[in-house]
Amino acid sequence: MLEMNIETYKDKKEFVFAYDMNKRLLELKSEFEWLKECPSQVLQQKCQDLGTALKFKKNGRGFPKFKSKATDTSGIRFPQSVKLEGNRVKVPKIKSGIKIKLHQEILGKRGAASVYKNRADQWFISFVVEVADAEPIQEINDVVGIDLGLKEFLISSDGEVVRNPRFLRKSEKKLKREQKRLSRKQKGSNNRNKARLKVARVHNHIKNQRKDFINKTASSIAKDYDLVLMEDLNVKGMIKNHKLAKSISDVSWSMFVTTLEWQCKKRGKHLQKIGRFYPSSKTCNSCGHKKTDLGLNERVYKCSNCGTSIDRDLNAALNIRDEGLREFEIRREPSELTPVRHDDSVRTSGQEAVEPLGSQ
């Protein structure tokens, strides 16, 4: 279908989209018998995906490319007729079903199912599930400001610190060893494929560790607080700093923020981001004085105006909480929610690092 579109575009300067591709499928099935072994809806969904990609091209998003069956992880999609029966999933064309390990209970109305294989040769099936939106809570009692960092993963305005687990850094030695072994293998050989899988499994292990940590941390915050306030970080811009790019990628702020937004939304909690140019680290939380020459190596904020000495990250978290509350009050309707209450106590530096939130 992609080849057909390439040729059509060369001749007529136009694309063939999903409807016409589906009609072409009937002709192809008579030409290639093996296409009949595949469920027809799966083939139609692939045509639909290609049509979507071509529309992106129309909007200047890049032309779709051919995929290698050895490395492609996009999988296939069943829009319907997928059933879960005990520890087996039944899909069209496989009558006996496939044995599965159910990751978590599926709540809500099941929709389309996607089957795919990752680079570590593990197979997954995921469902689109329709669930009702949670009603936003009306009374806000517990409020927290969160400052994300590299030295510590986060510090809250309550003074709680979550260590940065540095999963990539801890597995870097093993990853380097497996990558060296892979580079020595002859291309196209079975030994190279085995070595490729070992590298993929190390990457997969790091990814799973990071995902588990982020889910537990975000879930714990969303359970404990009614309103979460944090910075709107420009992660793409920060990664351009080559000295910090690996550490920023390892800590995965974007994944954490996305997960936290979802965890808050499904519980009816509120998340408010403050402007990314607000100087949360340079502003004294006690008197509001702004320090212009604060270096990255200064871990304790010492105010030259009022003499306050406080942990740099805790000071930023308190400022994020106060600025976030101000913006939240402006955004909401006066009668929409009851007044926000929070603890105004200021904590000094020297906070003890604690175990990650939600680790119990």
C-alpha cells in the first residue's frame, strides 16, 4: 500500500487513502493467498494507520517509511471481537486463544485491542477502555508544591524528599558491556541477534524500573493531596545542554508530569502548572527578594535581604506552592470551590532524604 502511494504520488501528485486501500485489499487477497490467513479487520486497520500517516505528510509531518519485520514494534489492532476468558485471550483466527498474564484488572467498557512485540521479544496485548470521568473535588484541604530536580528527584513544600533513583546510571556498566559484545558480532548472524536481544533486555529493564517508580510516586502524591502545584518545564530545551542531557533523560520529568496529571484526573484532584519563567529558585520565600547570581552549585539559599537560610530546592517548592495558589485562585470561578487551606510553616535546610513516596 505504501509502495502504491509512492507510485501514485509520482504520477498524479496525490495519495490513496484508507477507503480506496480497503477496496484494493480484495484484489490483493485473490493474488496473495496468505493474506486470507490474517483477520480482515487487522488489514483494514493497517490501511487506516497508513492513511493517517499520509495525512500527517500532507500537513508537513514527514513521509511514512517501510518497516523491517525484525525491528518493527507497531503491532496490529483488533477493533472488536477480542474476548478475555480466565487466563486466555481469544482473537479472530485463533480459536484456542492465547495464554496471558493479566497485568491488572480491566475496569470499564473494553474497546479496541492492540497486540505488539517489543524489542526484547516480549508480546503484549493492550485494550482501549472507556471509563467515566471523575467529578472534580469541591473542597480543597491538602495542597503541595513540587520542585523537580536532578540531585533529588523531587522535593515537596512539606519538606519531603524523593531520591533520584538514577536507573540508567546504575545499569550503565552492564549496558556498555553488552553493547561492546554486540558490536563485535557479524551482521546478519544468529549470534548478533542474540546479542541484540541482550542489549534490548537491559534497556527494557531500565524502562520498567523507571515506569514503576514514576507510577508509585505519582499515585502517592495524587492520593495524598487535593491540589498539586508544579513548574511547566521546557524539557526539550533543557536537553540541548549536552552536559546534563543524559541525566535529564534518565530522570524522565516529562513521563512523571504526564503520569501525575492522569493520576490526579482519575481521582478528581487538581493539578496547576506555574509559568516556566517564574524565578522559583532565585526568589526568597520569606521576604520575596530576588537573588540574581544564584549558581547551580549553591545548594543552600541564603537571602542577603532578610538573612533566611534554607535548602535551595525546598525554597523553590514553597515558591511554586505560593505562586501556583495565586494562579489557581485567578483561574477558578469564585463560587466553584471552597477556599483553599494550606500549612504556612517554613522549614529550614538540612531535611533528611526519605524513601520514595508510595514505596510501602
